[in-house]
Amino acid sequence: MPVRKFEPKFMKVGVLTAALQELTPRAVRDPDPDRAIEDWAAFARELGADYVQLSAALHPTETDVPPEAMLDPVANTLDLRKAFDKDRARRVETALLASRVGLSDVGYFDNLLHHDPAVRQKKHDFMLRVFDAAALLGVNAVCGFVGRNQRHSMDENLVDFEAQFIPLLKAAKSRGLTYRVEQCPMPGWTTGDNWHNNIAYTPGTWIALHRICDKHGVGDHFRIHYDPSHAILMGQDTRSIFQYLKDTGYNFLIGGFHVKGQVVDAEGVAACGYGGQTGDRGHWVVRYAAEKPDDQLNAWKKQVVLAEHELPGTARHDPLAYLQNRTVDWLDHQLAARELLQLDVANTHLVVEHEYPRARIQDRERVKPILQGSIAFVRHIDEAAACMHALHDVLGAQGIPVQGVGREAYRS
């Protein structure tokens, strides 16, 4: 029997800079747009992260959605009100080098199929600026949403995707970039009853969208930035999703990970079901959609009545909850990724995304040990999964069976 070496491969652990939007006060960063990146690079090293995912967003003075109506504050660590040029890129690269922190990709999360042509064009123009900044910074990917025209059916949105989104992917391709889609359904984007306001929310639609991309020669530039929290929110199981992608021949689609979970509120599910709250939502006033941003924020009750975001490591170890898919079994998540997906593991990014509301503290010293603990947890869970997977490969090469059964796809 050949003896295979024990060679565990670890993923690259990073953090999304939206974890602390006000690390640099606006009074400081607005007149000096790259100061926020410099401060975050130094902070990321203190946190123990090897990489940052750089958050970009329309400035609060430019966005079509008032900040008061958003579940999370605006996270424009990368400020693109002015063009990002070579001088700005050199300044950012110097800060990253000094902090010994890498850049995984740039993220801009918005509705790119918005029904209003003028609003949609503004978002597309901004995304092109994000593409240009990413290319200057030497990264190979941008992360974001697809979105949805909330006035159209799903079939009509597929037509919209072909007409409106494919040009963006061609622009990404021309810059050597891959567009990685996070699959959050974004139910709070509308005060109406739509639950799926990002059509790229589940594997069936990923495949449909990828086929459209292939038709236009940009299939290699469309990938998924997988987030297990949204799978749980949809009543899905990570291992089953990965198995489905493998069974259908699309297990190459996932190109990175947001590491964030959901802890399901069983009482909320009992009251409202997985379709979200459909009555007494709080964001309608006397049968009409609320106009005040503070009231529009309540549209997110369609989601938050069901589950609370989990910062990895902050939820209790709960084997029953894992089996019931009420929270994330992080060890199995990392094992399933290695066992079922086509990944270049050593070049795959695990990006910690902090949205646990009660720990979402805009105070550097208070949030610092929380993020340090979560990032360390993610790193060690990935290392444990890597070692298990590599050890199983060693056993298999010598014809020695792996013990037990383990978690199974499609288990009810």
C-alpha cells in the first residue's frame, strides 16, 4: 500500500470591514477617504485576521435608501465618491504591507436590478467604480448581490438579469475579475410582501443564472460567495446544498465563504413560518406602506422574527440544533466544503461577517476581544476540519476505513 503524506490544507481567514463601520469617525474619514482603510488594516492585524474584505457602499449622502431604514449602518470603508487612482492604491497597499494583512476582495452589496432605471444606473455606475478599484488593488474578485426588480416575477427577473446584469459581468471580465454573489434573500429591502429580493438566493437559481452567463461567455466570472446563515434562513442544510451542487455538476460554483450563521428562534418560526411575517409586520401604517425611514426599518421583521445572526463561536455547542438545522455546525461546514466542492482550498477565503445584533458594538475596545475570539474560533475550526480531512485521505490511501457514519446530505 502506498503511504500518503499527512498534508492538511487551510483556508485563508479574514474579516469584512463592515464589522466596525465607525472605527474611523466620519469627521476624520470623510475629508480623508483612505484613512478608514489604513485604520482597518492595523485593526485587522490586532484581531488576528490575515485578510480583510473591503466594504464599499454609496456614501450616506448619496444612497437612495436612508441609513435609518437599514438594518446595518452604511459601511463604506472604501470611499469612492472620488475616483480611486494609482496614488490611492499605493497608499492602501502601503498600509496593508505595514500591517502584514492581505486583501481578499472588495464587497458592494446592493440591488443591481432595481425597478427604477435611474436608481439602477446609479448603482451600476458605482459598481463599475468598485471594479476599477479592485483591479488597481490587484485582487481577482468582487463580492455583492444580484438583486431583484420587485415589480417583476421571477421569470421576468431572469430576463432582467440577462439584459442588465450581463453587461456588468462583461465589465468584470474585461478587468480580470470574478463576481461572487452572496445569496442573502434580503427580505427587508421592501415594505411589501416579497421575501426574495435577491434572486440569486438558492442553488436552483444559481444554476439558472450561470447558464445565462455561459450563453454570453461570462460563466467563468460568475461565482457564489456562500453564506450558511442564509441557507438556514431558507430552511436549507449546507451539506445538502453542497451535495446537490456536486450531483448536478455545479460544485465549482462556490468560490468563497462568508462565515456567519443564524440561530433560529423556534417560537418565531412557530408564529410566522419560514415565509416570514405576513401580518402585523410593523412597517405598514393604516393599510399603507410606511413612508418614514424608522418605520421602513421594520420591514426586516420578516427576517429577524425567525432568527438572529450568529457571529461564529458565540452560539452554544448544540448537537440537536445542528441536526434540526437551527444553527451552524461549523466543523461539518468545513468538512463538507472539502469533501463535496471543487475548491482550491489553500486559496479559498473564509471571511468573518459580524452581524450579531447584541454584539454589534460601535466601540473599538469593546468589540475587539469579541472579534478576536470569533476569528480565532474560525481559524481553529478550519484547521480541525483540514486535519480530519487529510487524515481520512491518509487512511483511504492505505485501504483503512474511516470510522462511523457522520452527517449525511438530505437528512430530515
